Amino acid sequence: MQRIPRAGDDEAPARAADRALLLERVAAGMAHEGKNPLHNMVLHLQLMAEKLTSAGTPVTKHVNALRDGIGKVDALLRSFGEFASPEQLPPDLAAAAHRAVRLFAYDARRASVLVTCSAPDGLMVRSDGRWLGDLVAHALVAGVELARDGGEVALELLPQGTAALLIVRAQGGAGNRDNAVVHLDAARRLAADAVCELSIETPPGGVARLSLHFLHPR
């Protein structure tokens, strides 16, 4: 288990650059993921209007599609708002994992990477909410880069007595190790501030594994 020394004030510019890397990628995903459900809702509204002119024509499936689309946009915008302003977020590791998967879904699809997440709805840990989300996001994006072009990334959250372990596994695909290094370095810088013991294994041609170890709150 690698222990990362706490970053000093002189690393503040690096932290800002690390966050800018994530925000740039999230913004691209927001533009795409928010657009599609809205266009779908417009289409179903048009179909509803046409079918309502015919007496007795069912419109339930269109109403359900609208409800689902609105829910997706609402969850995406809420996640983005939490990610953009994390100061008041509780240190919920499960929520951070789900939020990262949601925000970087488009990024993963564009890289031809399948992402799966096995985590409960919530799991509080001893961490700092200001940095927890960024750390998990950088770990996920690093995994996406390591599995780019045909691979898979699996996030698994494992409660372990008084601790919790988030494992990010990346395998298959051509990969882009140079792009991954940027996010791995960012995760190393954030680990101490997020009160996380971080372990990174990236063997050539093997399964890459990032292990994020947290204690539960006292």
C-alpha cells in the first residue's frame, strides 16, 4: 500500500490543473448526454400530440419515455452541480463512484470502453468531500484511458469491517498509457487530502488495478 505525502500549498496550481482536466471532459459529456434525452422528449411530445388527435390511441409509452428522459437529465445536471461545487458534499464513497460513472459515461463510450459499477447506494467514509469526488473521478478516467479502444473498466466497492475499499480494474483494449499517467498523477496528489491510502498497479499487458482504501467515520 503506497502512502502519499500531504500536498503543500505550492501544489495548489497543480490541483487546479487536475480539476480543469476533469471539468473539460465532463463538459463535453454534458453537452452530448443532456442533448439526447431532451431531443427524445421533444420527439415523443410531437408523437403524443399527433396520437391525441385520434380518439382512443394509447400514449402511455410516450409518457413513460418523457418521464425517463426528464429523470436522466435531472440526475445528470444534479451530478454535475455536485461535482462543480463539492464543498458541502458529505464523504459518501458510493455516491462519488456512481456520480463519476454517470458524468463520464459519454467519455467512456467515446473511448469504446465498457464501464460497470458495483456499489451500494451510499457508504460514508472518513474523508474530505472536497477531494473525494475528484479522486474517484481521476481513478475512473485513468482506467478508461488504460482500457481505451475495446476494453472494460469495473468499479467495485467493498465494505471491509472498519474500512471500505474501492477497486478500479481496467483490462483489454489498446489503451493509452500516456493519457492515463496524467490522471494517475492527479490521483496521487489528491490521495492524502482525501484521507485515502492509494495503491496503483499498471503492469504492461495485464489488468490495471487502482485500490482506494478509506476508513469509516468514527
